[in-house]
Amino acid sequence: MSESPSSQNYQVLARKYRPATFEDMIGQESMVTTLTNAFKAGRIAHAFMLTGVRGIGKTTTARLLARALNYESDEEAGPSVNLAVPGKHCESIMASSHMDVLEMDAASRTGVENMRELLDGVRYAPVSARYKVYIIDEVHMLSTGAFNALLKTLEEPPDHAKFIFATTEIRKVPVTVLSRCQRFDLRRVDAELLKTHLSGICGKEKVSVDETGLSLIARAAEGSVRDALSLLDQAIVQGGLDGSAVTGAEVQSMLGLADRGRVVDLFASAAKGDAAAALTEMRAQYDDGADPIVVIRDLLDICHDVSRAKILGDEAGFDAAPDQIERLKDMSENLTSGQLSRIWQMLLKAYGDVRTAPMPLAAAEMALLKIAVAGELPPPELAAEILKEIRSGNFSPPVVSSRGGASKAPVKMTASPDIMPGGQAAVSVPQAVPVSKPALTLNTLSDFTAALPDSQIQLKYDVEKYVRVIRFKPGAITIEKMNEAPVTLVGRMVEALRDITGELWLIEQEDGDGGLSIADARKKAQAEQDQADRSHPAFEHSLLKNAQLLEIRDTIPKSGTNIIEADFSGETFESE
């Protein structure tokens, strides 16, 4: 069956609506203004470097420049950026068939031989046009030898030769080449401007796509005009053969994974602690064909961009559409640097886990769940603030929200019986609740052990044996590092202190001399007392000269008199 004439002659929108003049280019006003002024002043460079993302119009701009350099009409006899009226050479240049405008794709002709072949004709004058124009697309693909072959000609070209380079990877172009070119950065087009442009094309094509659908296409294009037109071309047929309007739901279904904004939505949901939304979006992307490892890698990119927005602000230099940049900045305002660093570490670990997991989707979902749970925790900066205030004696527990903000107000904080690295008790602050009035005030470690109930006899023993206090004040205890103590001792102490006083106590371990433990102090006091007792005059009695002292013990005083009772070889001796 033969194709219909309409299908045989159909031209995709990206080619049909390719800009024919500089005025047709949207979102590139800065470049157009610079070129217009340069042409008017006669200060036209011999080499141009055009850079930008795919589909932004680099090749089209190169051809427009070639037309402007060789523009010739009955009214204009010199170079001109006013291309509204086609000149003598315009049609053949735009069709890539002009003899004096040579286009080369560096991706397929990267070698030094190709470059030498191209440059062999530079010394010859143009056949019919004003200038010989060399357009090299994807110039960053050239080999080192090809770049070296180009350098000398690029630095001192003949008067009749002009060079126009286009690249998506400007960082791969040697600086020796960049320094010899006039550089133009073609910017991503704002989503609203792109939406207006698409709406105008829909009017020309006599098709209807609703506002929501156009917004989705503009956002998914990420500032690329060609991508937007290609997506619009695909969306137009979603309305069916009856010519009905294409709805936003149909466009959303069509886009599937083409909308990078969905990954931004996924990151935002996980970061703010919305686990349900994060897992639902992850599963939806997987059903649409997403590879979990690619999603995690994209989340890493977004986390990096948000972190740059947090620190650098407008100076971050994002390579993204303006509306997406605004979303990144909004997220950076609601997340602290510590939270972003925490998310980065989780995603980095998740990347390795997803690559090796037997079920990559499950590994990715569990990683998102972990990030969402962390999103409900206080920011890491809060712990440092609490420690600083405790050390200064001005501790007032802050109320913590899931957004990471904090305000001064009484809160109840729960403590984990585990020990974090460095010996500090692990503390979490889930929510602000009223704090009950302290049931007991403790001023010394002995007050604490004395207040312990009989059920905590093991804790009392461990505290008296291992804990050596450096500083003790209500709410905060600093102790000497315990190398031989049970690893859960600090956590058990925090729980017991909370039960006794109704308040959170922070216990820190640090290097230093904490003095004697309660048990050691008791032994020392007993030894000193024994020594004092042994020096009692009664023990110097002549009858005890040959006796052996076995034990000294206190007895109940009789009528207010201190009694020292001692055993000498089985005989009891008492002295007042």
C-alpha cells in the first residue's frame, strides 16, 4: 500500500519552524543584540564559538551567521543581521548546499587528516560569496592533532575566511582554541516563554493542546526548543483522528520518563519526609520503564545542585531551565547543609547497594524510605548548637520541626541506650511536648547513685566503679573516657537521669583527669580511716606488743562514746 501524499511530504515541527532570522530566535536576546551591534560597527570577529545544550539552536545560529556574513541584496551590499528579506545566497546556505559555506560534523571526522583536507582550501578565495565560512559542529569531538592543525590557521586566517564552531561540551575544547574565538553561550529558554512559543505553533498548525499539556511539555523540554517541538509533534497525535484537544493527562502519560521534573518531585518528597509520596513516585517511574540505578544517579545530581544553590545562591551557575533553578533554590531554603550532606551520603551508599542488589527496585525504595525517615529528624547542626549551649551553661532545648527549623521552647527529648562514636549519648528529638517539673535535683554523682531505686543495683555498681566526673551540673555531666566500662553505661545513665529528674541530661566523655570514682574514693577513705585507727594510742598497749591485728571495724556507740573494736589473733579488744 502506498503512502498518502500528506505523509510523504510531512515535515516535523522542529524543522518546519526552524528560525529563519535572528528575530525568530527566542530566549537569545543577549546574543542577538551583541551580534547586531558588532555588524553595525563593522567589528566582526573571524571566529565564533557557539555553546549550549542540545536543541537550543547552535547549528541554526551558525547558518544564520553564515547568511549574515554573506548577505547580499538589492538594498544591502555588506554584512547584515537583518535577514527578513532573503538575500542572494540565503536559500542555498540554509539548505547546506552553498559552495562557499562548508559544514563539517566533527563527530564523524575527528582526525588530523580531515582537518588538513578542510584547511587546504582556506587560502583560495570564495567562488561567489563574500566570505568562505567554515561551520564545524560538535567541535569538541576533534582529536588533539586536529586541534593543533587548526590553531595556526585560526589565529591568522585569510581575510576572506570565517570560522563558526558549535559544541555542547565547551569544557572539552582546548583553551588555546577558545582564546581565539568570540564565545556565545546560548541560554536555556524559560518554561513560560517556551510555552507561549508552543501555543503559537499550535495556532499555526490548527491543533489544540490545553494549558496543562503545554506546561508539561515546556517543563519536560528543560529549556531546549527542539526537544519541546519534538514532544509537541508527538503530543498532537494524542488527540486522535477526530482532532479533539490534547489533555494534560494524555501529555503526562505520553511523557513518561521524558519529564526530568518527576525526579525533582521525587527528591523533594523524600527530603521533606513524605515517604508515601516518594515510594509511590518511585514505583510509578519504574512502571514507566525507569532503571532504579539511573533514578538514584539523577537524585545524586539533584542533591548536588541543591547543595550548590544552598551555598552559592545565584552564583552557582546551573545548567538547567529557569523554572527548575527556582525549584532547586526553594528546596535549598528548606534544607540545611547538614541535611543535604546526610542525604548525599545515603544516596551514595544506595547507589552501590542498588547496583549489587538482587532486587534493584526494592533497594532503591528502601533507600528512599531511609531518606524520608531522616527528613523527620532534627538537622545535624542542632546537635552542635545544643553542645555549645550546654558547655556555656545557657542550654534551652529547641523545638525542632521536620523542616529543620528550630525555636527556643521546652521540649522532651528521648535518649538511646547506645553510644555514638566518641562516647556521646545518642539523642533524638521527635517532637515538642511539655516538660514536667523535675522530681529531684541532683548536684553530685553521689546524689544520682543515692536516688537510684533498688531495681537499678547493677547500674549503681557500674556508675560507682567506672565513672570519673570532670564536671557535674544540672542537665550536663562531663566524665573521663571509660575504656573498660560496659558500652551501654552512658545510655542507661541518661535514661535513669530522665526518669529521676524528668529532664534530658547530656553526658559527654573527653580526655582528662576525672578524679576518683565513687568506689575508689570509698576505698581510699576506708584506707585512710584504717591508718588513722591503727595509730590510736590503745594499739600501743604493752599487752598487745606481740599481737597480730586482724580487723578493725566500727560498732554501735555506747552512751555517746566512740568505740573502736579490733580483733587480735581471735581476741577482741575494745577501747574508748
